[in-house]
Amino acid sequence: MECDQPKEKRINTDSSTNVSEELKNWMRKNEIATIPESEMILRYSEKEHRELLGASPWTKDPHYFKLCKISAVALLKMLIHANSGGNIEVMGLMLGKIDETTMIIHDVFALPVEGTETRVNAHTQAYEYMSKYVNDKQHVQRLENAIGWYHSHPGYGCWLSGIDVGTQSLHQQFEEPYVAIVVDPVRTKSTGKVNIGAFRTFPKGYLPSHEEAAEYQSIPIEKIEDFGVHANQYYQLDIEVFTTQTDQNMLKSLWNKYWPSTLSMSSLHDNRKYLTNSINDVGAKIELIAEKVSKQGYGSAAGVNPAAGMNKLNKVIVDAEKIFQEVQTGLHMQNLKRDIFSSFLH
């Protein structure tokens, strides 16, 4: 006769329950809000869209768009696509609408683009695919417009490179309104929170003030020059993620595809190259600071501003703290999975 297990040792091995709980945790961590079905964010009006295009208020204000709202379904699709690329950049198109100064992303789809570890460019095949998709969606009552593009930056953060700036500027010139989204699947794995950014470029000749500088982010030393040269050619929009009761089934279906890979994945193992490079990057930055101090001295008498040196050192400290937090998160997840799976054996 089989004895009942003590209550304190019982665990729920129902995979559907585990998936649901993990999905809820993911939604909480990424601050995803559930909105009512009656919310205007879900509705599309061709008339309102044409009126907005006629007015084109973004041509008068370089910072016209302030916020980007993304469907949780669209966000998961982007993550799954970005993860499938590994260390290779991937690219996709986004569908949505405009609500005053907010850009709303309802859905996304992947593009057949050949990427590398440093760049991604759409070629003729991708543009033909994009054009056909946008035209075909009208036949299935998908009325949203192409509102932007997304691509991945595996392991080096969310910002626009020189090539990205050129691509986005071209879209804003001929396909407004348009937004660029960058997602980092590697950093997302390391922290458990989606690493994402939404951007729009400034008109040619526009010079932003110094006060408009974005919050500091960790950029690998080999990318700093590209980042620095183009950092004042675009600005970042705030991002909010939403879901509704209607798309819950789709969200669960996508999560069933995404969750097993995160459960079986060890960020410490899968991201070991990224973590090693991050540690080496911090060391290289410290060496540069030390070399500069050694050559120029570190005081007002030597003509060096101590505050400027400390600012660079503080940034390196931020980078080091980020690595520590990512390793700590990886260790926590390893211990959690060990506890879960070892309990199945008892």
C-alpha cells in the first residue's frame, strides 16, 4: 500500500501549472499590464490614420513620439526569434498603429535576412517578402500598418549602430511613422528581464542638447566608438508592455515554446563566452584609464580633470556590478532548478 507523502515534501509536478506560474512570474518581472478588451489600444481606424498622416505632427517636433507600447505576444515572438539566432543578428517587421504620441506594436513577424555577429541588413528578398506580407494581411482583416522594424544585438546592449541609424533614417524618410526596436537575447538570458530599447532618429542636421543624453549603459569596448559617433543622432522612447484576456491563449502557446528553452538553459553555461568577454572588457577599460592617468598625471596641475577620470571609473564600476548581478542571477536559477528537479526524485 502506497503511503501519502508528507505535505511539506509534496510538489506540484503538473507541467501546465508550472508553465502558468512561470508565465506569471515573467509578466510580473517585465511589468506587463493586462488591459480591458474595450481599451482603444486594440482598435484601428483607417480614417484616423489617414488624418494623422495628413497632419504629420512628427515633422514639426523631433521628439514627437514619447512612448512605445508593445503587445506581450509581439514581445515573446521577438524573443523567440532573437534566441533562434544565437550570436547572429536577426531582423523582423512590426505591425501596429499610432495613438497621438504613442506608437503601438500589435504583432511582429520574422524576415528572411542574412545577419552576422556584428550587423544585419535587409536585401531584395527581405523587402519583397515584407511587401507581400503587408499586402496579404489585408485579405485576412489585419488592417494595421507596418510601423517599424526590430533586430537583435546579442550580448552588446540596446542602441543603434551606424548602420542601424542609416536604416532607421531611411524608413523615417519614406515610411513614417516608423520606430526601431533592439532586443538583446543574451543579456535577457543573464538577467531574466527582457533587455529591449525603442528608438527614433533625428532629422538630418538636428543637434540635440547635452541634457538629452540617455541613461548610461554598458557598451563593449570594441563597440564604444560606433556607439559614441552616432549616439546623438537618435533618441530613446519609453516602453510599456500590455496584454489582454483575448490574447491569453496565444501568449500561453508562445510561452510553451519559450519556457522549456529557458528552463533547460543555464545562463552561466550558455552565456559563458559573453560573461568572459564582459570581464575582459572591464579589465581592458581599467587598463585604458590607468594608462591615461600614468601618462598625463591625475591632478589639476597636470591639466587633467579628476572628475572626468572618476566618471569613467564609475562607469567601469557599473559594468562590474552588472556582471556580478548577472552571475548572481545565473547561480540563483541553477539552485532553483536543482531544488525543483531533485525533489522529483524523492
